[in-house]
Amino acid sequence: MSNPYSIILAPNPSILTGPGTNTIVVDGGSVRGTGATVIDPADDSPEHLDAIINEGALRGGIRRVLLTHGHPDHIGGAEILRQQLGVPIYAYSRRGIPFIDEEIPDNTSFPAGNDTLRALYTPGHRFDHLSFFLEKHHTLFAGDLVASTTTIVIPTPPEGDMFDYMNSLKRLQSLYITQIVPAHGLIITDPQQKLSEFLSHRMERERQLLSLLESDPQGIDIPTLVQHIYANIDIQLHTYAAQSVEAHLLKLEREDRVHRTTQTSGNSLWYRIR
């Protein structure tokens, strides 16, 4: 096989996952005993698991399962796959995914035939998020760090962290990456441009927030900020937009650029410019 990996789309489309989650099967190659690696067996449907196992058999037999992070749309089939094949599950932490067999720190390497698959700690979307870099092939399996279909929801701490997220994007800019395989959407063939776009998008959101806060020295609450900034998106997405807005505000507060206050009229948090 010329391509060292395959993408198997999980049958879990939704408003957040787009067409579904990309499960990756990485080649075991010609090196004896290395075996294939599965990244994010996302769904427990028999059809999806059978497709993963069949593809793994073509690539040297599945020897391990790697999970980018603990969100349900990434781990749905992992435990059943372990039960069926007797292979270990690896992830960044048991705090994120209690059922894993082994925690893997930043820069842990796994064999991938004649290549190496390196785990990169890229928190932000979630505290336990890993990306996996196929080094000789210069391919990044990015999980939910980026997507080709939409921007990424960044929850507030302790689940996510906007400050960490932006630093994770900057870390990847230092690598020679020729393509990114996101968990949702198509392969990204202009990786540096896409990373720059995601960073620029976040910085533009910060400028919008600061501009709105500067316009009202009394402060503004998060729902009002969401209504201004996300006026043109489906109202069903406003709950998720509010998470990202709050994550931005917490980052700005950490940088001492805004501060929060509680209005006397209620318990809702309002933010003011410093």
C-alpha cells in the first residue's frame, strides 16, 4: 500500500461532528512485529468495528489503540475493540479516559512500520488532548485541534482552555507538516495556512470582544456578547459559542486585559475592560 494510513468514517454525524469522526488505521509496514495502530475508534457499531479490523489486517494486524482525547465521539468503539482483539489502549491520562491501559506523556513514540508515530500533547479543546505525528510522512492526525469543516469549540477550564489551545496551534506551526488529517472533515493539504487561519480567527474574536467591552464601561454579560458576535449563526449553536466566548474572556482575564464582576441585579457574570 502506498498510503501509510486509511481513514474510516464513523457513522456518528451530528451538528458537532459534521459528517462523522475519522477513525485512522496507520500501517504496520514491512517491519516485522510492529503491527498496525488505530487512532480514535469512534463508534461501537459492528459495521464500523468490522471495517477497522479488516483494514488493520491488511496493514499488519492491529497491535494498539491510541485515543486523541476523551470525548464520546472519539472513544465509542475502543473498549469493544480491545475486548475483541486483546490490544492495549493508550491516551494521555486516566483522568480524561479512566478505562485506558497506559498513560502516554508528550513525545511518546510508537512504531509505524518504517516510520514513527509521535504523540504530541496539544491541550485546549480538552485538557487531555493529543495529536499524533507520522514523522517521515509529515502527516499530523490532529484529533479536534483543527477541522476542515468548521472552527473548534473550546470549553472553559477545567475541560478546555483557550490559552492552551492557541499555544498548541503555535507549537504545530514549528513542525514540518505536509498534511493534516482532522477528526472531522477532509484532509487539509495546506496545513500551515490552516493553522494560521485558526489562530487569526481566535485573535479576531479577541479583538471583537475587547471592542465590545470598550464600548460599554459598565460591562457586558456573555449572552449579550454572543448575540453581537454570532448574530449570523444558527441559534442552536449559541450554547457552544458561549463556551468559546467565555474561554476567550478567561484567557484575557488571565492576561489582565479584562476583569469580571457580578451585577447587583443578579448573579450573572459581566465582564469589563481593564
